[in-house]
Amino acid sequence: MPPVRLGLRENRSQIVLLLLIVVFIGAVVGVERSVLPLLAESEFGLTSATVAVSFLIAFGFAKAGANFLAGELAGRIGHRRILLVAWAFGIPVPILLMWAPSWGWIVFANLLLGINQGLAWSTTQIMKIDLAGPRQRGMAMGLNECVGYLGVAAAALGAGYLAAAYGPRPAPYLIALIAAVLGLLVTLIGARDTRHHVELEKSIVATSQAKGAPELPSGQIARIWHGSWSYRPLFATNQAGLLNNLKEGVAWGLLPIFFAKQGLDLKQIAWLAALYPAVWGIVQLGTGTLSDRVGRRPLIVGGLLVQALALAGFASLNGFIPWAVSAVVLGVGTAAVYPTLIAQVGDLVAPKTRASAIGLYRLWRDLGYVVGALFAGLLTDLLSFRATILIIALLLVGSGLIALFLLPAPRSSLESARAEV
């Protein structure tokens, strides 16, 4: 067995393989972003916005629970086994979406998709954090989220063009089926556990006699309470994650329907659905690394406020070009927040309980899908698309203020990370 070392360069072959797996993970979910919300009315005759986003509520519940489970099981059964289980849940999803006879089957398919995405994405993130070590956590998360959301964007664009050429089913979902099968094969062939890297980091922390980050309590209830409320920096991180994904109830669930009602065609909707995650993915290459240098809080607070500005643009502007600009701004704001929040969790918690803390964070973050979809659907049915988008923007501003006051100052955040090596 080769010597175990921490760092992206030192573990580049495994990092590259995990990045490839993340592309496939992103592609499986990406096909839904441009086409699926439109099926509710066009194929199943559903006119209520709340019912139309019910697939996202199911997805969010399942993904949130799977995130938490992935963190809890990481040290017990190994990362590779979790990934294999994730693909077992993912492969049936596109088949169900192709041939679902009713909207209930679409919702069930998204329950399976949520389990797939929660287990797979959480596990690959934890593995990269383990491999990178504390000095390069932000960069590792930037790389991870970049390639993942480029996969989302490519699949969303491809699905839109296939839907325009061949209809909304079954052709677009062939992309997801191929990605799921390839993801399973790559995992079987090359994925390796990272438990030895966690042990190495723990030994470095112990021998350096530095003051490390605290561990979560050992009891399940105490751990959830500590990470969700009593440890205020983790609370601030978790609520920012929840509000960030609450916005996805609009971006994923409602915006395609809104664009269609405003007269955009399938190809234009596909470009808007792809542009947001593409910018989100590319910009994360810089924001994850930047957070390692300047601290986490400025990017988290600023990113939430930029997202609020983008949503205000969707609500107040009209036409493909103005909405494309808003999609770019939304991608930039999300890119500032997404990898930085996970790196922040890594800073705040000791290596021994890191997987559990990340699982808990992702539980809260992806409950945002549920809250956002339900809240946005109900508001749209009661008010309008534009009013709903503006209300979600105001909630993001509030989340940014909470993060500003409760997250560690940039200097202390960086020193905490560096003290662990």
C-alpha cells in the first residue's frame, strides 16, 4: 500500500476519479431542471403550482435524510459501499420518468432520486475533504461543485434540446440513464475509501498539540441539537444552507413554468435552466479557493445577498436576455456560498465527527428544497410568480444578516483551519 498523504496533488488520481463520478451524479439530476416541471401541466393536466412542485418536495425530503444517513454511515460501512448503494437507487429513476403513467410515479421517482443524490454527493464531498486536508478544503469543494454543476448544466441543456426535437418523454431521460450506469461502473472499478486519510489528519492534530475544532457530542439527539442550535456558528452555517436551497424551490420548480407562461420556447427555457448551474459550477473554482485565503464569512454573506439581487431581477425584468443576466448573477451568488459553507463546517468540527457534521449540515440544507418548494408553490397559488420570487429574495437577505453576526470572523476561521495541521 502506498504511503498515505494529505493534499490534492498527493491524491490526484483518486481526486480525478471522484470528480468524474460527480459529473455523472450531476447529469442524473440535471435532466429534470429544464423539462420535468413543464410535464405537470402539459402531460398530466396539473395547474396548481403547489402540486407541480410536489416532485421537488419528495426529492428534498429524501435527499435531506440520505445526506444525514451518509454522514452517519461513513465510518461504519465505508464510502465505496455507500456510493454503490446510491447508484442502485439512481438507475431506476430515468426509467420511471420515461414511462410514468401518472404524476404520482414522477413523485416516487424523485424520492429515489433524492436518496441517490444525498448518498452519492455527500459521500464524494466527504471523501474529497478527507483527501485534501484542512489547507485545501475550500479548493476541494470548489472543484467538486464545479464539475458537478457543469454536469447538471450540460444535462439540462441536452434534455431541453432532446425534448424540443423528440418530445418531453422518453428521449431526455436517456442522458440520466447513461450517466447512472457509467457512474456505477466507475465506482466499481476505481473508488477507494479514505478512512486512512482521516486517521492521518487526526494524528497530525494530536501530535501538533494545537487547539483543534470541537467534536460533536456522542449522543444522537445531543449531536443534532448541538449542531442545529446550541453551537451558534454551526447554526448560522446550517440556516444559510437551508435558505440557499429554499431558493431552489423557485429556481428549479417554478422558473421553468414561469418562463413558459411568459412565452419562452423549450430551447430558451433549456438555456436559462443550464446557464445558472453552469456559471455556478465554473465560478466555484475560484470561490472555494478564495475562501481558503480570505475566510468563509465574506463569501457566505455576500453570496446570499447577490442571490437575493438576482431573484429581484427575475421578478422585475422581462425577456430572455434580462433573465439570462439574472441567471448569471444567481450562479455567481450561489457559487460564492455553496462550497464555502461545506468548507466552513469542516473548519468548525474536529476530524473525528466531521462526516456527521457534514451530514447534519446537508440534512438542513436540503430540507430547503422541501420548505422552498412548498412555500413557493403555496405563495404562487395565493399571490403570483413575481410576488413569490421577491419574498424568497427577502428571506435570503435575512439569512445573510444572521450569517454576518454569528459566523466566525475571517481571521479566526482561517487560523482555526491552519491550527489543525
